[in-house]
Amino acid sequence: MNIVRWLIGIPIAAVLTFLLFVLMMVLIAGDWEPADKSEAQKFEINPQVEDLKVVQRETRLDRNISRVVTPPPPPQIERQQAAQPSEPIATLEGAIPEFEAPKIDRQSFKIAVSDRDAQPLVRIPPVMPQRAEKSGHCRVRFDVSPEGAPFNVVTTYCTQSLFERATIKSVEKWKYNPKMDDGRPVARRGVESKITFRLTDERGKIIPE
């Protein structure tokens, strides 16, 4: 099959090659004539520019125009001065009438303040001890100074001893309204309170005591 292709293809290729050769010979054999030379072109590097004539416009005034006269200023109007009021200004209704201030005897004057017991103002919560494994509470007793500061803080009962120190530190930071006796701040003795420690687990549930 390949031999047949070769036998057919070689004569065809030879014929095409011969035809191309003949065509090239015909193209080369033609007479070549050079093109006509174009006329030489000249260029001026510094051309001379003609001077332009400037036409000046002449303006002539008409002699028949009369001289302009400035008009006189407008007349001034006399201004009337306002007369001062002769009537007195009316007084406002509802004004505070004049009165004599009451005389106060310093010896007999006293400010009465009602007596009251010590009242808590600020209570700092306790800090949970790190060694705590469950919740607990402590009962505490203390005194309140006339300035409202707790002192003589002692614990009377604790579910665990590790809560005692945290309880005392917390109560010492509290603030009270002092006890009032006959209008004077006095110390308050034997104030009792309960401090609760609540420990929670990872789920947020409180671990009982």
C-alpha cells in the first residue's frame, strides 16, 4: 500500500516542481525599466514672513454731545426725637412683699434628728477560697464605729474553717450609716450577719454544703 502511494506521489510532485520552475523563469526573463526620477524638492529653512499691517481704530467724539451735569443730592428729612415717658413703670403683680426676717435665738434653736440604728450602705462580697470543694457559710459578729466602719470582726460559726479569713476580710470593707442617738452618731455594738459562699461546678450548678 505504501509503495503504491510512493509511485503515484513522486510523478505528481515532479510535475508541480517543473511548473513552478517554469513560472519563475518567465517572471525573471521580463525587461526591467527603472522608474522616472522625481523632480528635486526644495525646502527653505528660514522663510521670510511678511510684515502684517496693524490697523488702528480711530474713535471720534461727537461735538454735539452736551456736558453731563451732576444731579443735586436728595433732600434730608428731619427726624423727630422720641419723648421720654412721663408715667412710672407699672409694678409686676405677684411680687414678693417686703417683710421682716424672723429673729432666731441660737441658744433655743436646735435641729432635731430622729434616732436610727446602723444601716448598711456598701457590702463587698467575699472571695471564694481556692481550696474550697463545696459551698458553705459563716456567721459573723462585729461593731460599727461612729464613722460607719466595722471593727472587732469575729466569726461565731463556719461550716469550714477555710471560710473564716475570707469572711473577716470581706466584712472589714463594708460601709454603714452609723447609729444616731439624740442626733449624734454613736458606735453600734454586736451587729450580726451571715456570709454565704456558693461554689458551682462546670455546668453552673451550685455544689451543696
